[in-house]
Amino acid sequence: MVHGTVEPLVAPLGGKVEIHCHLSPPQSAAHMEVRWFRNRYTQPVYLYQDGRDVYGEIHKDYVERTKLLKESIGEGNVTLRIENVVASDSGEYHCLFKDGDFSEEAIVEIKIAAVGLEMQFNVNITNSEIMVECNSGGWFPKPQIQWIDSSRQIIPPSSESYSQDQSKLFHISTTLILNDNSKTGVTCNLQNPITGQKKWTSIKLAVWDPSGDNDLLAWACSRVAEGRPNP
């Protein structure tokens, strides 16, 4: 039998990750074919065959980014290292050992995580309302959104939209429309669902007259931090 890492492994964007599999009971795999692949057997992420590494068969997306660590191949234990991790590396990997009629595999899952680099706040003021827009890019996977008022109450967003760039990283845009003077400040909170890392930006609002007799006044004080917001 072949066994792999049971729990999904979390890898940071741009970093490296190592995934393992081994034969049970232990036995030498030095003479076997060891193939790591995604959803297509014929497009290996890495291939070891006839006692050597077969670089010409590696899928183009993994050329010069993968390495098979074979220090323990005599006990049937191998490790695949993936470097310069990108968002598309997220998903399942098959580890297959083959020797004549013997063929067994295990599946290992990798989860890629990235926290957006910065957040931007835009404020549009009219005589009757404030529209606050929160934007951030560079997230993976899609972040969770939460608007919170100064009383720590959750406010439903007026809108939210997502898009992905060529690197599969997510850009988020969400708006909140305030049309009463009960909110003296709001926080846009984004969270990576895998790691729990958060980034947040707050805006404080001046007192204003919703009747329209006076122009609506507001001032923004933004701050961005990773980790959990202060209570």
C-alpha cells in the first residue's frame, strides 16, 4: 500500500512546500517508477523511472520548480518539493509507485494561501448618504468579507464583487451605503479562510445632518493590519 500525508498542507504564495508518500510495509523503491501527477497521469509533476529522474516528461508548469527528495527511497519513502509556489498549485497530487504488475497510489492535498498586500478606501459623499468602498487585491483563495460598525455589530454589505487576475489571485471590491447618523465609524474586515489572517481598514465619520440642510461632512482615518482586529 501507499500512504501520503493525511491532512492538507498549507503553503504560502511564493514559498515552497514538501509533500510526502511512502510504501507500507517499507521496501526499497529505488528500482520502481515513482510518478507525481495532478489530474492527468500522462502529465507528471515529477517522474522517477529506471533509477533516474526523467525531466523531459515534466509538465511545463512545473519545469525547474519540482524536485524529488530520494534520501529514504531505500525504505520506500519519497518527498516532492515544489518551489516558487503559485495559486494554481492548489489542489490534489497523486503519488504513484509502479513495479511490473504492482501499482498503488496515494493522494495528497495542497492549499495555497495569500493575504492581500494593501487595502484602499474610497468615500463618496452626498447630501443624504455616504458610500464607502473597500478594495483589496492579491488574495488566495477568495477572502471572507465583513463590515463592522463602531459598536462591533456586523453590517450587511451593499454590494460585493470578486475578480481573478492571470495569476488566479482574487481582487475584492465591496461597498457600504450609510444613510443615517447612527454610524460614527465602520471597519472593512477581510479574512483568509485557510489561515485566518485578517486585514482591516477603519473609517471614522463626523456628525452630519441627514435632513439635507447642511452638507454631509466626513473624514477618513484608515489603518491596515494583519492579524485579528482589536476588540
